Amino acid sequence: MNPFALVALSACAAAMIGAAAAYFVRVRMPRPPVGVYAASDIAFLSVGVVVAPLLYLSLSGAAVSAVFGLVLGLAVQFTLAPVCGGRWAWAPALAATAVTAAFAFADRPVAVRVCTDLLLVVAVVGVANLWAQSGMRPVHVAAFAAVLTGYDLVATTLTRVTLDFATQVQGRPFAPMFALTGGDRPVAIGLGDLLLLVLFPLVATRAFGRRAGLLAASVGVGATGVVSALFAVGALTAGFPLLTLLGPLIVAQHLVWTRRYGGERRTVDWRAGTPVRARPRDEQALPAAELTAALAVPVPDGSPEGTWFAVGEGRVLATGPTPGQARRAAGRQAPEVPVVIRMV
């Protein structure tokens, strides 16, 4: 593979994360009327990602291009809508898709690849911001990454699904891969890998603060660089899913930051500029009378010994048989991580 293209791929990954972060800070996307994200939403999304390539393989290459062209055009429109208005955003979205299709009909492969890459960048920035700003939590991204990591291993190493799909869409307009070169061994990142590469730094920033976001971005660019280096030295020769490396790193970061803070910052607190606070240490076990006196918070009547109290905002927010359960039960009520104390 072209070593210069491999280096450029890591640089492009960093630039895309930077563009998404700038959009994240400066542009507020309208929240879709879908409530809050739940495990069932991530399960549905994972099933869709797994099943989609199998469905696309049953279609012709032209049909797949048409489907992705429609999806990318819509994604570009809703990404630009908060910036220039919904109606005005249709003009560049339709123009970009039309120009890409025209280059395809004119048999201009390099121009098709450049236009498709630009559409993908705008679409990924928009989708990642939509999910991050509408409340997708780090645990959701980590679960999604774990599922896709397992799927990529199966689809790439144990079956021909990824290879067949890549062969079907390669060189076509609106192909779901960010490609810097063409040919039999293109330097490219798949759409799923690219989306998680950009998404997790945004979600980590909102939930755990700027330091977590910078670490997530650095880890993502570093993982891309490691894979590129392995291709450059010949250690890798066939298609390698980036999530095989990046997915476990996303899961590990989620676990580390959750343990560090004991919770996460809500979207409303992030918008208000509320800083992320470190998880407070659990206080020593106290008798009920001393607990009430120490905190100036009345202990609920009938609470058995050994009960853990999540205390914040001058009141008992929740109780539980373990400190973790009490803290989680209080998480939706408290803007800050509550103190947890056991009554003896």
C-alpha cells in the first residue's frame, strides 16, 4: 500500500474528529423526538448494521449506490440545516449528490472518490453530533463498539461478507467507505469504523469532560496510525477492520472514566457548562442518629441497618442495598455525583 496515503489516512481521521468537535461546540442540533436512548435502541441499531450488508449483497451495485446516495444526501441536509437553515441546506446537499452522480456517469473515478469522501465526512460529522447531543451515553457507544467488533471479526475473518460487500461497492459513487486510493488494495476506512472513531470523543467529552474527549480522540487516531503502520511494513496485507483494535479501547475507556467519576454528566449539565466532578469517597458507616446529625438530612423511617443512602442537594435521593445501586438509583435526579453512606 502507498505509505503516503496511509499517513494521510491518520491525518484525515484527526481532521474529521477535529471538525466534529468544532461542530459539537458551536452548533446545537435540534433534539429528535425519540426520548432517551435505551439498550433496546442500541440492540436495534446493532441488528441493522449486521443485517444491512447481507441485504445489500442481494441488490445490484447500482441499487446500492442509489440507496447510499439518498442516505448521504439526507445526512448532509440535516447536518447543514442548523447552520444555514433547513431549506437552504437542501441546495448544497442536492448539488453534491448530483455532481457525484454526474462524475460517475462520466467515468471519472478520482472525482467520484473525492466527492464521496466529502459527503461521508459531512454525514459522519452530522450523525455523530446528532447522537452525542441527543443524549447517547458512553455505555451505549461502548456496547455498540463491542457488538461491531465481534461482528467485524466474524464478517472479515470467518466469512466473506465484508470482502464481497467491499468488492461490490468499491469505486462506485456514495460507497460507504472513506477511500484515499482505489485499486485492489485501497487505503480506506469503512463507514462503521469511521462513525465510532468520531462519535466516542464527542460522547466522552459531554459525559466526562474535555480531558476524556482528548484522550478518546488521541486513542482513535493512534489506533488508525497503528493499523496503517502495520500495512506499511507488510505485517497486514488483507482487509483489517479498525474496530478490532479500536472497539476494545473504547470499552476500556468507558470503564475507566465511569469508575473514576462514578457517573456521567447529563446533556443539560454539559450545555449549562457544569463541570464534571470526581466521584466522592464513600463515607464511613454511621448509626442513624449520627448520620442525621452529620448531614442535616433526616433518615427515612423504617430503613433497615446496612442500607446505603445516596445523599445530595440536601436530601436523601435514593437508597439501595449496595453503594453502587444507591448511586445509580440517584443518578437521574442529581446533577452531581451523590455521596453514598451506609447506616448501621
